[in-house]
Amino acid sequence: MANPGGTGAAAFVPAGAALPDLATAIAGCRGCDLADLDGTRAVFGEGPAGARLALVGEQPGDVEDRRGRPFVGPAGKLLDRGLVEAGIERDQVWVTNAVKHFRFRSDGPGSRRIHVTPDARHVTACRPWLAAELNRIRPAVVVILGATAGQSLVGPSFRVTRMRGRLLDGPPGSGARLVATLHPSAILRTPPDARDEAYAGFVRDLAVAASVLI
Ligand code: URA
Ligand code: SF4
């Protein structure tokens, strides 16, 4: 049965559950209409429960959906490189997304699944999962990778160009700082003549986040 508009994920998030139980429970989430897209699954965050840094992307892509892990496709490869250059070890950080289901259309060549940016209603519906993860982990710094993560963690006033690369205060009581930067997919889409510069800025922003941990 379709899920008209969805009512949000809150009803599906088990209260007080630890991360492994959240990761199990999310498979049953029907908090928004992305649960109705055929052949996808919710991709939960991954990393150590004691991570001091969390990275928040937009939503899983085609590769992430097939493998059930965040940031393991082309954008993930770029992210991995940037983390190394910024002195951050990926296996020490929590990696997740603002929206946990892959939104796509499949009218591309050979019925390839083409990424579609999630709407504000998807971001809002899925926020309880992100909040639950971050509540369990309580990282010192949360890196916002692009506009969708910014919508979820800061709100509609978020502008990556204006806010990137600076330490921002997280939600009151969270104890976390926020650092915004470009989404790695935006770097992959940057014209070749400007890509090196975009990537260098991305690494600089990640290094600002890393500086909190020293
Ligand atoms: N883009 C994202 O925002 N997240 C992923 O996990 C992969 C690509
Ligand atoms: Fe639930 Fe988020 Fe998936 Fe929507 S995108 S069904 S809220 S896990």
C-alpha cells in the first residue's frame, strides 16, 4: 500500500535503541514515500560508536543502495581521498546521510537509475534517524557535505557557499561543532579547469573539522 506523503520516521525509530538496533529497525521504516520505490533499501550510517567526527551526506547513490553502505561509489572514492589528505581516518569516523533511501528515476539510457535530489519533505521525514544516530555517538564535530545535509542540520537558511570552512555551533545542548563543505559529487561535476581548486577547498574545509579533534 502506498504511503501518501509519509508521516515521518519518528514512529519507526525505537526509543533508546543502540546503534546496531537502529540499523536493524531502519529496514522497516515507511516514514516517507521513498520506502515505496522498488528495489531499494535504507542505508544506515556506519563507523565506530565512539567516533568523534561524523560526516553527513545527502542520500545513498546507486552503488550505495546496491551495497547497503554509505559513500562507497564514485563520490565516496573522492571523499576517501579528501579525508586522507586532511589527516582523517575514515574508519575512525561515522559516515551517514541526511536521507537514508536512494531517490531516483529510471528513464535514463539502458534504464539506469538516475539520482534525484530529495525534497525538503524527505529530509524532514528522515531527520529522526539522523538525530538518533548523532544522539548515540555524540561527536565533537559534524561535517555537513552539501546543501541537503545543511537543510537537515541547520535548516532552510543554510547556504554552503556562505557557511563552509568555518566552525559553527551545533544545536544547543549537542556539544557538537559543525563544519560545512561541498558535497563530493559537486566536485565531480565541476568543470575540469576548476576541479582542482574545488577539491583543494574541500580538503581545507575537512582540515578545519579535523582541527577540532586535536
Ligand atoms: N552521495 C551521498 O550523499 N551519500 C552517499 O552515501 C553517496 C553519495
Ligand atoms: Fe524512512 Fe528515511 Fe527511508 Fe523515508 S528515506 S522511508 S524516512 S528511512
